[in-house]
Amino acid sequence: MDGPAQPVMNGPAEPQCSAKGCRADATWQLQWNNPKLHTPDYRKTWLACDDHRVTLGQFLEVRGFLREVTPFGTATDASIS
Ligand SMILES: [Zn+2]
């Protein structure tokens, strides 16, 4: 046993796409709200790669949940909930 300093493979939150099975880097954040579950000012955030920005966005949009899509990984603050 040599020491504790090995990086852990699945360590703290890397910004990856939220789509199932996708491990691409997230470049977009989709902010949404389900009025049946959330208060009106609450925002859930999904992260998405370029491809899944469309599919995840459509998933939310047909349900009327999608509120905002913003670039992720820029200087803007990105709180993930
Ligand atoms: Zn993806």
C-alpha cells in the first residue's frame, strides 16, 4: 500500500451529458420545470452534449417543461441540481 493519492476513476462530478448512456462532455444546460412536481421558480438542470441538446430538449419541450437552454462551461455560473 503506497499511499492515498491515486485519482479515483468515477470521482466528483465531471460535467457530462445527462442523456442515458452518453458520456460526452456537456456543452449545454437545459433548465426545466415540471409544474406538477416543482414550484414555478424552481429549475432542474440537465447537461447535454451538442447531439443531445436536441433530443433532451425535445423530450422536455413536448411536455411543456423546458424553460431555457444555455451554453455550459463558459463563464456563467453553472449550478447543477
Ligand atoms: Zn449526449
